[in-house]
Amino acid sequence: MKEFWTALASLMGVFAFFQSIVHAVLPLELRLAAVKIFHWVFRCFSTYCYFDITDTDGVNTNELYDAVQLYLSRSASFSASRLSLSRGLNSSTFTFGLSNNDRLVDTFRGATATWVHAVTQRQSQTFSLHPLPEDKRSFSLRIKKKDRPLILPAYLDHIMETATELRRRSKDRLLHTNSRGGSMDRWFPWESVPFKHPSTFETLAMDPSRKELIMADLKYFAEGKAFYEKTGRAWKRGYLLYGPPGTGKSSMIAAMANYLGYDIYDLELTEVRTNSELRKLLMKTTSKSIIVIEDIDCSLNLTNRSSKKASPSTDSSSDLSSVVGSEDVGAGAKTITLSGLLNFTDGLWSCCGSERIFVFTTNHIEKLDPALVRSGRMDMHIHMSHCSFPALQILMKNYLGFDDGELDGKTENSDLLRQLEEVIDEAELTPADVSEVLIKNRRREKAAAAAELHDVLKERAERRMNKKRNAAGEETEEEEEEQEKRALESTSNKSDQVLDSCNGKAEQGKVEQV
């Protein structure tokens, strides 16, 4: 072993001696030229090509560097040996990053891409108005030369799109509402708060088949950019949620936002004064958002477009003044019209942005104007009905902790579940009513809580049956009274006819005597 170290020391001494001779004989320019020639020869015979992506482009931040760092964080947590962790502002997830000189291999379209993260110390900087960080960070991409036309620039575009999607999904979603009084003088007329609603399609009380249909429609919409461009349609979609109060319309909107990762703009129409303000609010919304108008039949009088016929002398001038120049009236006047709302959802201004969803909710769909709910404005009508048995099973799973095996009816609770299935449709309770009953009994045993729910449903069903019987009895009494009136009227008519005939015969006899 001693001889090995002696030989190694001798070899290093010889190398240092020749290096000093080279430095003394060859000038610096010649040595640099030799290094460049060596690298050129190496690149000519090498089967790989290299790309460096630095953290700054001069004094500006390199957007591609941040995108690569976020893109690689997806698989860095599984394959890299040493990681750096970070969490951005308004972000709900942690970001994994590669440490210095760590390596990660990625595949794209069957080609292999090797990434290496390098962190070096910058040279001492002179005074600058925009000082750079002390560390110089960069990613080095290595791919085979034969794969270069195959994956570039498609691979970089894929990285940018994936990073944008990851950044959007990791960022906290916001719930916006238009400012009080429609103050459009502000730079941004929407006020926002973090959106933390826990509703998801998994916890939503609805028939699973209907939920799958809605989720598939939302997925096709979010991935349909090429389709909408090909067909020449604005990248938007409308959903109309209608049904009795307490059937989960607001929970459906929250589930849609959580499923797609979109922000919500809750538009309060009573705070909008004119159609022009409505258009400005639309222009200030962002892409990948859900614009909601709840209880649209109660917000404004937008349900009746028929106008009374007026005399041309007086009413025509007043009607004209109420339409033309309506936005020049007092600041407190509400001049938003149905036409303005229709243009807001499906006019030229509706395409000022992309990937937006319009959601209207109402308790009385029959009150809405047909033009407001037609296809193109409200593409999908979703009826939020009373609680059905599949929805009841979801609520029992959420509130009482029933598992799938217990809900399949293969346990000792099968008889109770069968009784619930028989009475749930007759009770016609909303999911909100059922949830309230389950919340009150959530600390009891599953069987006892389910039995209490069955008693409530049975009582409600009997009450509804009694109301129907009473209503049917009243209708029967009304029909009997109507029949008696008709019989009396027919009897009186017959007596009148008999009297008329008798009078006619008497008069005829007098004439014959004369």
C-alpha cells in the first residue's frame, strides 16, 4: 500500500511539473484556444447536445427557469436523492427542488431528457441598481442529437403549460364579489377573499350517475381548447341549476370550482347600475373562472319582456326616454336590462377572455325568460331535486360513517336501509333537511341514528299523504257542489221549458176559439 501512495505522489509531481512548463511556455490565449478546440472535437464526436437555462436573463428573471423548477418538482420527490423544499406566497402546497449537482431523468415522446441543477458562486459585483443574488443557479438539459427535432421546442412548451397548471392548482383559490355600489372608478372592481369551501363531488348528495355526467362535461370543457378554436366558438359554457331551496345548488358550484381549480366571481346584480358597468365587470374577470349569478329570478325584474301597448302621443315618448339614454339618468337609477344580461353571457363581450363558466341558479325556472336559458347561454340544465336514496346513502356515509359494505344492504342494517329506501321518495325532504337530522344524531350509534332518520321521514311522508287526502276531499266536495248546481240549473231549465210549452198551447187554444 505504501508503494501505491509513493507512485501516486510521484505521478502528481510529474503532472505539476509539466503543467508549470506549459504555463510558462504557452501564452494564455493559446491555452484557451486549445481548450475550445478540445471542446469542439468532443462535441463533434459526442451523441448528446446540451442546453443551459439560467435563473436570470441579464437583470430579468428567466421565466423558463422557474417553469422547469416547478415542472421537475412533480417527480423530484420520488427519484432525487437530495431535495430543497419551498412554499410560495398564497400557495397551499410544497415545492420540491433539486439540490446542487443533483440529477433527474425525464421522458417525453419516448425520448430521454437528463436535467442537472448547478449552483455556483457569483463573482464579486460592483455597485448596481439591480444587484443579482450571490448564487448563480442554472439547469442543464442533455438530450441526444437525434431526438432534438423530435422534442424541441414541443418539450419546452409542454414544460411551460404544465408549470402554469401546477402553479394555478397550488395557488389558493379566491371568491370575488363586485364592489359596493358598482364603483367602477377603482382599478379592480372586484373584492376577494380566500375560497376554502370543502364541498367536492365525492361529498355532494346527488345520484352518482348524474355526478359522473357533470364531471365528464366539465372535464371535456377544460380540455377543449382545440375544439372551441376549431368550431369558432367562444371558450365558455353555461350551467343552469334549478330546484327547491336546500337541494345543494351552492354546494354544486363549490364542487365545480374545487374540481377544476377555478376562481369564483359571485356577481350581485343589484349592485350594478347600468349595462356598461356590467360589461366592465366582465372585462375584469380572469380566465379559468366561474361567474355565478344566484337566484337570478329574484335579483332583478328580468323575466317579462312583453310591453304594454301605449298611445303614440304620450307613452311613446316616455318609453323612449327610459330606453334611449338610460345610462344618463341619475346615479342611483337601476337601468340594467335583460338585453344587457344576454349580451353579458352570449354577446360579443362574452368572448373577452377564455375558459370561463357561467352558472345561474333559480328556484323557479318557469319564471325565467326563454332567451336566458336557451342553448348557447345555459348549455346544461341541472335539476337539483329532493333527496333520493343514492343521495341519502352519500349523506349517511359522510355524517354517520357508514362504509360501502354497510350501504350495500349486506349487513344487519339491510332491513333498515330497505325501509329508508321505501319512504325517502314519499317524504320529499331536501338534502339540507336530511343533513340537519343527521347532524343532530351524529354522536349516536349508526343504527340508532338511521332509525331516528327513518322516523322523521315516515312522519313527513304521512303528513304529506294526509295533505293530499284533504286536498282530494276538498276537490271531491267542490265537484259534488258543482254537480248539484248543474242539476239544479238543468231542473230549472226544464221547468221553464215546460211552462213555456204550456203557455204556448194556451195561447194557441185561445186563437182557435177566436
